[in-house]
Amino acid sequence: MLHKLKFPLIVVFLSLILFWISFVIVKYYTYSDLPEVCLSGIEKKATYSGVVNCKMRADNGYKIANIDICIDGKDLCITDLKRINSKKFDIPFVLDTTKFSDGKHMLEINSVDSSYKKNKCKDNFEFFIDNMPLQAAFLDSEYKVSQGRTIHAKLQLNKNIKNTKIKFLENCYDCYPESDYSNVYECFIPIDCEVSPGEYILTAHLQDSVNGEVKLSTKAAIENVVFPKQRGFTVAKGKLEEEKEISMSNKILEEALEKWLKDSPKKKLWTGSFEVPLDCKKIATPFGEIRMTTEKGRYLHKAVDLLNLPRCVIWSAQAGRVIIKDRFLMSGNTVAIDHGLGVFTLYYHLEDFADIEIGDLIKKGSPIGKMGMTGYANGYHLHWELRVNNVPVDPLQWTKDTF
């Protein structure tokens, strides 16, 4: 009886072996899925220095025969990847970037499986090497600036970097290349006209693409300005009541400017100096004038009021993007233009608007409206304001200096 049972078991066993062999043979000749391998340690478009620890991983349906890794067409000759013969593996290796020049490189991965078809997969991507120590210096050994003006800080670097910030008076400001591919980085630091005069420290913190860091410090002296005083003026009560019926609160304007500041382009939209936005016959109110009015009390006028004939053409002081075109209670018909890097110009009390819309890119000198007296105004004039990171500064400085 036992003998009779053994024979069927052997037949079943042999059948299973034949089935398995047949399955292996069929799979060998018919397998067509491409190999899938994953490289960790190096990512596309990333930058590296020194020795980089890497791993080649895979979990495939068929054995990977070998993998070739090339940089700029040159085989890296990693022995453990030449004869793998495994579906699943996790093979570490190191890449010594010091053997390659700084800059852009092309990495290519070619993997082949062990099937009859020798299915192949190719992947390539760019990465960057940076083994140059970061060096930097301020172009000016120290800075002097008056209240209400702008510090134009510049740094000379030995390479393009990832992150540059300048800290001044508890605020941080981003720095950007002054032009494409330039290693000179610049930063515009607004000095509020109410900041106390004195000598302060300006600190730059630089970080390159491989986390190399440099910190620099220099002095910045803020000089006192004696701003003129005005006895004040009045706006007819009836005019303000009419404005309330057709205008929005200036709080909405300020909220919009804060929003647009976050979206300001990280590059200059302008070239050269700014231009006074009309054929100015007289400056009615200088920047920083101290005023006393019934409606607003004591305040500093952080703009300039410019005069010419009523309804004369007002144009853009520089190239930029129109971000605001609306009517507000205090500023009347208002246009705001973003010139990039958080630099805005604002134009108040316009009679009407030119043919412009929010989002339009306009050139220096493009008409934006006509001089008026809408909003909180008792006569025809242009209130022209320039803000850096939403801090009003003297716009006339920007017409004399090339930033």
C-alpha cells in the first residue's frame, strides 16, 4: 500500500518541477518589462560637494544583470554594479565630486536585465558640483544715509549662491544678482524717516548651494534730517462725504499692497534711474514734511506733492507692472506700479485713468492718468510715493541715483 502511494507523489513532484522549469523558460524568453532602478543620494538639478554617499536600489520582476553609471560620458566603474543578477538589491557606493570640475554635469544610468530580450532602461539628469569655498565682501566699507532714504548695499561674491540676506534694524532683506549671471548681489534697504539717527551694524548672511556659509558686517550711519513743518490745510467736509460714497477705505489699499509685496518679482523690472512722473513746475510738499490737519492730526507726509497745470498727463516713473488701479477715500483715484524686488511707486489724486489695466507691463514714461484732486485733496496736484518693502522713502533720491 505504501509503495502504491509513493509513485503518485513522485509524479506530482516531477510535474511541479517541470511546470516550474517551463515557467522559468517562458518568462526568460517573454519577459518585456523595463528595469526599474532608483538612485538615492543625488537628485536632479541639485548641487553637491566633497564625497557623496549614494545607493542604487531596485525591486523588479526579473533579475537585473548589471548597471552602468556614467558622468559626462565617462564610466564610474563601480564594481558592485557590474554583476548583480538579483531582482531586489540595495547597493551603496560613493561619489567623489572633487575628481570633477565645478559646474553642471550629466549623469546617465543604464540598466539591463538578465532576460532573453535584455530589456534596457536609460535615465539621465543634470546635477551640479560646487567645491569652491564661498568668499564675499561688501563693495563699500561703510554706508551713510539720511532719514527717509534708501541704502543700496552691494556684495561681491566669487560665485552664484543660493541665499543671501542682510539684517538691519531687526529686519531682514533679500539680496539678488544685479543682472543675469552676475556675482555682484544687491539689496535695497529702506530707512524710515522716523528712525532715530545714529550708527548701526549691517550684517550679511550668505549661504551657497552646498550650505557653505559666510557672515559679514559693516557700519551704517543714519544722519538726521530736519524736516520742514506745515501749518496744515483743510478739505471741505462735503467733499469728504462725497468721497465716502464712491471710494473704498485706504485700509483696503494697504492690505492690497501687503499682498502684492509677497508676489513682487525677484528681479528688477527697471533699468537706469527713475524719472519724475510729470513735467514738474513746483514741489508743493517735500518728502517728510510734518503736517497738522483736523482729520489726520500730526503726521509726516512720506511722499512728494508735485504741481503743474490741472489735468496734465501723469506717466510711470519706471517700467513695471500695474498692480492697483482704483479709488480710495484718502488717495482718490490711485495707481500703483510694481517695479520688482519689492519697489513700488504710487500715484494719488488722479482725475482719471489712462488706458491701463491691472497686470499690464508698462514702460517708463507710459501714461497712467491725469493730474486731479480726488480723495483727500484741496487742490490739483500729484502725490507721488515710492516704497521699498512697503516702507515709504524719498522718491527723488531714486531720480538722482541709479539703483
